[in-house]
Amino acid sequence: MRPSTEQDYHERIVRTLVFIQQHLDESLELDQVAAVAAFSSFHFHRIFRGLVGESLKEHVRRLRLERAAQRLKRQDAPVTEVALDARFETHESFTRAVKAMFDVSPSSYRAAHKPVPEAPSGTHYDDPAGYHPPGYGDPTPVEVKELPPMQILFLRHLGPYSQVGATWGRLMSWAGPRGLLGPQMKIIGIVHDDPDVTPPEKLRYDAGVTVSRTVRPEGEFGVLELPGGRYAVAMHKGPYETLGSTYQRLYGGWLPKSGFELRDSPAFEQYLNSPQNSRPEDLVTLIHVPVE
């Protein structure tokens, strides 16, 4: 553990924001931007959201829109031309985006005196120097634990995360008759992709249970080992749909001040109860983030 990583994280994020602004006309891939920041691609989308207050996709889209708004003010180019240059596919999608940001149409914005809305990180087009981390108030309670490796029987879900219930049902139906379910097992989920980056049909999620004896992979049912080591563990209470806010506070609020660095290993979730017998507001999830 290092004495402080906060300044280091700040410098890496500012370097990343400058890179993004210098390459706004390019297709900015997650791995490419993560390399500039020198953060692991396992965690980059969560680090970026935590430290900037918006996803990489949202950030890039906002900067392109702010640049387009400047062009509307300063040039007489047709709105369609400005929209296409800002990488919007249609005039209509650009019009909706401008209305959402400024509450007026692009043509009306040209004559209006509307400031750009404040960003969560204070960063705007051509102004990365204004960066500051979002405010998270009191830090998220986190316990750093040393965990042993865990063998996981898992079934991969490919598609929207809201549809993982059927995958869990198939996993339990397969594991139950084989004597692999019991009171000591842990119910584990590994979320591989960010829905703000990856198309819904390509999102990957592993539904898994810990196993204490040798289990051979069979067909679509696989076996993996979650690495042991130190993990930062935070509790989330509430619907799974709001897990993102706890991740954001953990990566953006606690991590930079903790003195810990992230390991090249996936984060995972442990579910302490089930939506089958608990109300959404009573669901309890432990988020495990690998650190060193």
C-alpha cells in the first residue's frame, strides 16, 4: 500500500482528459484510453466514471456536443453539417441532444445566450484544467480483506444484465441434482462489461457458485478460479439496478484516498440474499475489488 495515490490518480485522469480532447474526431476505444491513463482495462470504465462522474462514452459525447455548440455560435454552417461533424448519425439525434443540454433547438441556440451546463468534473471542451473529482461526501465504508482463491462453477450470460435471471435458474437447476448447492456456498456474479460502452447484446456476466470439490466443466457450464489476495469489500443495500452508484463511490471516492492500487483481476459481487424472497430495497450485495 502506498502512502497516497490521490495526486497520482488526479494526474493520470487529467492526462487522459487531455488525450480525449485531442482525439475527439477518432473512435476512442476503452483499451486505448485505459493505456493512456495507465489503469488496468479490467477496472478502467469504473475508475473513469468514479473520477469524472460520467462514463467514457457520455464524456466524449458531451465534449463533441459542446464543440458543436461553439460552432453553431461562431459559424453559419448548416445544422446537418455540424451534426455530422460532431459524429451524430442524423439531424434529428443531434437536435434531441442539443435540446436535452440547452432546452432549445440548434437553430434557436444560435441566437440564444445559454451557458454550457456544469459538468460533474468541471471539465469542458478545451478546458481539461478545470478538472476536479465529483464530490461524494462521507467515504463509502470499506473493509480490506485477505481472501483465499475460490473455485467457481459458472454459467455465462450474454445479453442485457436485466435478463440474467434465466441464467441463474439454469445454473441452479444443473448444480442442484449434482449435489453442488449447500449452506456453505457463496453466490457470485462477475460483471465483465460496462453497458455504457458495450452493446446490450454483447454484455458478459458470469453467474456462479463456489464449489469445495473437484467439478469438471460440462458443455456451457464452466469452472474458473477467482484469485486470492487482498480485496476492498463494500456493502450495497438495495436493488441491483443501483449497484452502479456504490461502485462509483468506491472507485471515485474511496480508492484514490486509500493508498491502494488495483490488481489486474476482475471485481466480483457476492449476493447475500435473493430477489426470490427479499424485497428489492432489502437486497444485500458485497462488492469485491482486488487491490494491493
